[in-house]
Amino acid sequence: MWNTPTRKRLSTIPRLNETEEIALRDKNIHLHFFIAASDWYVAEFDGRDLFFGYVILNNDYQMAEWGYFSFKELKAISINGIEIDCELPEFFPVQKASNIPAICKANGWQPQIPPGKKDPQEMYL
């Protein structure tokens, strides 16, 4: 895995079910894993191996969903020798699910544009 998140970074993620009362669109997304056209967004972590978050596989927005996925399994993913990557915090700061264009697209939500940005395409610039 490229850019494996540090223990310190992982320790800042809420534990499983800790954000259960927060609406999905308002959940903070702490990590973004990706490879090719697949993305895993992390909202909660059990502290050992299990994440809860949003997954979009192969750009299939219709089948994208909230659910659980394994850190160990993410680390094992390799496509023709290319490993999964975890976006660095300076490029993917903690943000609400409703600020992430891919999650909004999959859920049919209008993206919330952060202050100082003009449109969703600028959200990561």
C-alpha cells in the first residue's frame, strides 16, 4: 500500500458506531483509499482492521454504498503490481461526505461548496 496511514492518523478516526446519530451526508470522511476507478472513503474505524465508510467500485455509482471494509484486505489489493494508495492529509483533509463530489454524485446530493471555492471541481485545489 502506498502512503499507509500512520497510527496517529488512524487514531483520529471515530470508533465504529460513534457517529451513528450523524446523518450520512454530514459524516466526516477521514481517509480516501483509491486504485484505478475504485474509491474507499473512511468515516469510522474499529482501531484494528474494520472501517465503515463509502465505497465506489469501478466508477459504478449506482451500486456504490455505505458499509464495512477491511484494512487488511485493502492493503492486499494489487493490480498488475500497482498497490492501493491512501491520499495524504495535505491533499485530502477531513471533510463532510457532502463535500466530496463522488459521494454526492452516487447519492444524488448537491455538493456543498466550502467557503472560498466557486464550484465542486475546485474543492480539492
